[in-house]
Amino acid sequence: MNTKRTVLGIDTSQKMASVSVFRDGQELVSGRCEPGESVSVGLGRLVAETLGNCDVSRAELAGIVVSTGPGSATGLRIGISFARGLADALGIVCTERPLLDVLHRELSEDGQRPVSAVYASADTVVFRVGMTEGSGESLATERWLDRAVSELCGSRFVLTSDLAERIRGAGNRGVAFLEGDVSVVSDTARLLVDWE
């Protein structure tokens, strides 16, 4: 019997769902839904394919970690329900983690004010400034970019790839902002599990 701890991470808060498999703290493989593929159609396939790519059966999973957002409400409902259902069927634990907490953990306390931000939906950015706890603030994307450029300059930013894509669409000002001290994360499921 395999005694190694294998954990599956699932994030469906962003445009393309992502999953990641870790064993004893080491990433084995990660994957993302196909562009344009809906979470409701692609999540089961993605989990099965990702587990297959690292030769791990569902029975080998010791736990599942799933994002609670912020993000797409429909995507989150699908991802959380899927994770809870799979964990219940396998008799394993399902841990839920807020995405802002996970992103904020990526920021070091190096004298710069950390800012983590997620494109939530309906042209809304949810973000947290500093090392405070809580759910963060919400602003429309353009207003958030205005604030980031004017009030939060000198901060260190970590953004999801969905938000970075929206900011690039804001023209030269958005592109200039992204060339600053900004980290862009596309595989958020990896961060969920890596927190273990």
C-alpha cells in the first residue's frame, strides 16, 4: 500500500479551471481546462486526465484542496461541489481556501506593501492591500487600475492571469503597470496545494 500523501488541488474561480496533484509536498503534474471549455463540462475530464498523467488513482488521494474564490460564482459552485462530492465519495478531507489568502501568501514582507488581486466577474476586481486579514475590497477594473497606479505605486503586486488580461486591455497604461513589480499567476490550483 502506498503511504505517501497525495493531494489534489482544484481552482474554478478563473476563466480556465486548473487542477494540480502533489505528493509529499512535490508537484507531480498540473493542468488547465481547454480555452473556451466550460467548467461544468471540463472539470471531471481534467481531473481524470491530470491524475492519469501522473499515474495516480482516485483511491490514492489523501485530500482535496479547493478555492472558495473570489471569482466566477458559477465556476466556484461547480468546483466546490465537485471537490466536496469527490472527497465524500472517497472518504477523504476537503479543505476550502480563499484565493486572496493563497495569493497573499506568495508575497514576502520585504518592505514593500503587498497587494493581491483577482478578477472576480462582472468587471469587478477584489483585492487586499497590506498584510491584513479579511475578504478585501471590490472595485471596477478601471477604478482599481487608477488606484493601483496612483495610490499603490511602490507596492508589490500578485495578480491572477484573468486580471492581467483585463489590464492589458486597458491600453498603454495597463501594459506599463504590468511591466512594474507584478507577478502574474495562471496556475492557481498549484498554490492551493503548495500551502499544505
